[in-house]
Amino acid sequence: MIREIENIFLDFPGYGCFACDPRNQLGLRLKFFADDEKGDVFTRFKPQEHLEGFPGILHGGIQCALIDEVAFWTMFDQFKKIALTSKLDMEFLRPVDASSELTIRGKVTWAEGRKVRVEVSILNGDNKICTRSAVDYTITKKEMTYKIMGKERFTEKFQKYLED
């Protein structure tokens, strides 16, 4: 079964994520879906020309943003906790054609305590892996999250997503 993952941050004070806020006119405005049969999370993305590095090739920084965002929502869908990226390794296997629709898929491959690893791949229109990555997250404790992001942002609605 495929289900859309709710973007819980739409009501988060000051939210304007480049990758996933649908109101950010300069952003990627990604939506995320969980494939419960495959046990992964994915998004589809059709790049625009202004996101190219070299002509016809999606900029590596945009690829990194796609990977980090899919990794976060993959982790969040499974653990329902706010976490921060602690490490991101990318391997560029082939150029990402900026004119084709891409699928970006992530899967939790390891979790221990407050550490989570998500493996993510960017697939081209021919379903070939162009970029793959391992992204590590740390589910930060509540007080550290407050210190980094500001306690005032965490209204009652968001308290359940924090680690004590």
C-alpha cells in the first residue's frame, strides 16, 4: 500500500523548508510517500533547468538536498521523532539527467539508541541508480533540540515528536 506522509511541519512556527514546504515558491515543494510493501519512503521530482550544474545535469547540491530530505522523512515515518543529520555520504554513479522525472527512495537500514541510518538512492527515468547515499541521524534529546531550534517553536502539537 502506498500512503502519503503528512507534513506535520506546516504549522511549525517559522517553517519554510526549501525542500518540503509547499508554500516556498523558490523551493522544491516535495511530497513524500511510504511504500509499506517495500518498507521504504519515496518522492518523485522533475527538475527545472535553473537547478542544473553543468548543462543537462542536476546540480550535486540539489541532489544532496533531495537525499537529505527523503532520508529525514524515511526516519520520521518510522520513528515519529525529530532528528538532525549527523553525517551524509554520497556516491555519484552517473550523471543525473535534469530533464527526466526522478524517483528518490530511502530505507532505514540500521538503528541503535538515538542513532538511525537511512540509505537513499536517486533513480533516473530508466530506474537506474544515479546517486546513492548513507545518511546518519541523531534523535536529539528535548533540551538539545530546544537549544538548536528554539523552545518557543515547540508548541503542544510538536512535543510528542521530541525525545526526552
